[in-house]
Amino acid sequence: MAPDMSAPPRRSTTGLRKFLDPEQQRDWMEGEAELIDAEERLESLEQRFKYVARYEKLLRRPQAQDILEILRLYGQSCIPIPRKTERHYWSVSCLPSTSDKPLIRVNASWMELFTLYADGEGLRARFLVHLSHFTTDHSPAQGDVDEPFLEDCVATPEDVGYFFPRGEDIFGITVRGSASIRKFLAERRILRAIRTFNVTHMNRGRNAYQASHCYSLGDTMLAG
């Protein structure tokens, strides 16, 4: 039988869809499913050794222990099947030497997901999420941010701030201090928003930042 040339071409499967169907993704975002990850990681020794010096420099910073603990929380809670998707669909960069003071950054596709900055001898976190998860009417309207909710998600209201990056339905949240960052990551509604944004961008295809992935930080994110 000759192929039906009038039929639309089938779209190739990209991103997380290679591993998880839409229902599995939705259940994980809602916190209703535990996903089965790979037992082994695919690892490049050359890539691992490339960032060892940066990682050792990061460990000498006064915030090192908090950085590793928060990264572990983020990796366990906010990235689906992290072993199976490591480097190719998400990555973590070790940046203790850059001028604007980011210490680590998690990316997927072309998008920043999460960054930790030095704040004196403490930490400041930046999360990118969908704006519609944080407005009073769940619309992407910048004037309707649910500020009381954000303030309830941190140790003290002064620890949270926000900004509007370029792009449709994108919202930036800053959280100051390790105690507030941990509290923020423990909130169910926050986790749902972070997971949804991360899945959106992991579904867009291969990670553009594979070359900057630090396996030593990946060890921390995949621990536990």
C-alpha cells in the first residue's frame, strides 16, 4: 500500500516525552506519583575532570555546606527522573569565579531554572517559574501577584522578592537566606509551580548547556 501523502507528518518525540507520557508528567508535577529513575548514570570522565578545580573552589566558600544541602533538596524534589535526564535534559553549572556572583545554576533547554548567589557569607536563590502560578486569578498579569502567599512561604516577609523577566508567563522569585530557601522548597504549591516550569523546558528538547555540566555537583543533586 502506498503511503498517504496527504497525512500530516508525525512529530518526533522530544524532551521528557521520550521517557514519560503526559499523564506521568502531570501526576509527578502534582505530587501524586513517584517516578522510576535509571539505576546508573551515563557519565563522561572528561567532563567530570573539566570542572573539578571549580568545584573545589566552591567548597572553600563559607556557604559551601548550605549550597550542597539546598542543591540536594532541589535535585530530589524538582527534577523528574534526574539520573536518566542528567546533562542531556538538565545541567548544573559551577560558577564560583564569575563576576556577577552566581555560585551554581541549573538549566534546561535554553532556560535558567534555578540559581544560587553569594549574599555576603549567606545565600540568595533565584527561581524562574510561570507567572500564572503566582497571581490571584491565575492569569499571566503582572499587576495581580499574590504577595501574601509569597511572604508566607519564607521565614520572614523581607526574605522574598520578585521580578518579571522577558518572555510570556515567566516570573522570577528571589529568596534570601538558607532557612527561607529551605522553607520555600518545602511548600507544596511552590513545588508544583517549580516542577511545572521545569517540565515545560525539559520538554523543549536537548539541553543547550551540556558542556558546562558539573558532575561533582550532579553527585549532590542525585544523592539520597
